Amino acid sequence: MDKFNVCQFFEDGTYEYVRRFVPAEEAMTAFKHFTNSVAARTGIVQRVIITDTGDCTNAEWVYGKGLTYPLKEEK
């Protein structure tokens, strides 16, 4: 079973892993929570990512841009 990490990056350049080695569903729930938090909406949190155990980015949210990866397909 694949495991994932969720990390948030702050405006001062620091970061914090908010979930480590969790299943995909738990990582996605945390990602949604931390990208909609008061800190994210006010810019204290600048970026939130989900990475897999190979350290590949699976999702990225950036303050002022929203979801930047994966990109939405144009129809």
C-alpha cells in the first residue's frame, strides 16, 4: 500500500509535515483541510503539497493561485 506525506510551507520560509506515511485518503483529507484553513486563506501558509514515499509531488496548492498540480485538463 502506498503512503503519502502532507507538508505546509509558511511565509517565513519554514515548513511543517502535518501528515507522514499515511494512506492516500487521509493525505487528501489533510490536504483539503490545510488548503482551506484560516492560515492558508490569509497567506500565512504559502504552499501545501502531497508527496509519495519516492518524494514525488502528487498535489500542490499555492497561496493566491489555488491548485497548481495536477493541472486541470482543458475540455
